[in-house]
Amino acid sequence: MRKLTVLLLLIITSIQLAPGQGLYSPGSPQDDGRFAASTKQVNQFFRRFNGEESADGKKRYYDTDAQFRDRELRGKFISVLFDNETSSVENSLKSEFLKDVLSENLPQYLNFHKGEWFAEVQTTFIFKGKKEEVTLFMKLQPEGLGYEWVVDKINFKPFKNLFNKPEGDAKGFLHPLSHEIGFMNLRKAFQENDKPESYTPKEYQPDYLTIFLYEMKNGNLKFDNISDVKFHFFQINNWYFELNQFNRPGFNTGWLISNLVKLDAGDKDVVQKYIYDQK
């Protein structure tokens, strides 16, 4: 039941609703134009979330600066790092999130190189002459003296049903005494059965990324375009949030938190599976 609840929360909070109120009442820091300026870059989102930038965005703070990671500064910044116009994240949930992040005893920060966050890139490829949507899941990995983005997983509809292993009586199998005949029945199995995955272990999972790269190397897949980019964060203990870019008039624009879910034990796997398999 808990898994179903988390999944429903993820779906519901992704639906765009009418403009809502922010965390604070009129006259509070949310209405201060200094804190409402567009967060134009993802790196700037990190700095503002951590309180590593001045209120007007003109100065970056370092650990030698008095305002570096100031708790009050962070609270004001984070309150305007939410999509307060179209998302349905409840104010009570935002407040709970802020309380955890700004804890005086154990404050939490985002770390660009820490992992536990990844990009979801919506693209189109030409597959065998037809334009198809492909979702690339990208992650950072160490490389030499720095880091690089790499494709970690893909979601590609034409591959989804390639390895649907039959079950029950419909599943082909090799007799447990097949070894006594030198596995000669493999010839019949592979010649008369168009589901070779029937003869794989129960835990077998196809590697779609390898197939994707193979088709690309064979010239069957050609890159076409990028249509959207978003980010998924699991760095804050017991929380998940989604980061999207909003290009619109007003102050509540740029890279903003559009989805927020509190996680209990086991919920992280449920949310990740939904993200990877939603197409």
C-alpha cells in the first residue's frame, strides 16, 4: 500500500494545476525581487540551495565568507526555488522539507560530485527510417582529474517488448537431462522457438543500453534532436525532488523544484523504478 501511495504522489504532483501560494505570506522574503530572480543555471541552483551566493546573485560565497551557507539566507533562497505557479506541492510538505534541510544540528546540502542525482534527457532518434522518442538517463562519473557526463540507462519503446519472456506452459524449456544428450535439443529450441529468452535464468534482465549502442554502431539509429531536460535528486535524506526549467514571465522562473516526495524505507527504489520505466 505504501508503494502505491508513493507512486500516486509522484503522478499527482507532476500534474500542472492553477497557480498556488508560496511558503510565506505577502511581505515576506518571497516577495523580495532579490530572491525571486530567475535561477538561470543548474549550478546556480546548487549554490542558492546551499547558500553559497549573495541575495542579488552577483557574488559567490566561499567558506571564508561570513555569509557562506548562512541558515537564514538558505531558507529565503530555498523558498523561492520551488515552482510556485503550476506545481501542486503542498506548503506543509515544503515546510517539512525546509525543516529537515535547515536543521541546526544536521543541515543538509547538495553536492555536485556526490552522486544520487541524475539527468533525464528527452531526445529523438531516427530508428530504421522512423523518428522515435528516446529517454537518456545521464550520470556524472570521475574521469582523469575531473568529471564527465555519461549515458547510464535508456528508455526506448521499440526495445521494451523485445524480451518479454513467456510464462507457464507457453515458455519453452530444456529438459533437466539435456546434458545426457550433449544438449542436442538446443538445435530444435533455437530453430523452432522465436523466444530465445525463454532459455535464460529467471533473474535475466536485458541490457537495453548495449542494444541501443549496437544498433547505433550498425547505422540503424541516428541522433536527431533534444526536446527536454530535467533532473532527479535523491541526495537529501528521506526526500526526492525533481528539477525542471521554467521559461515564463515573472520572477518564479528558471530551474525550480517541480515535484517533492517524502520517502520512507524502500520508497527510493519504487520512485526510481517509476522514473526509469514510465515510458
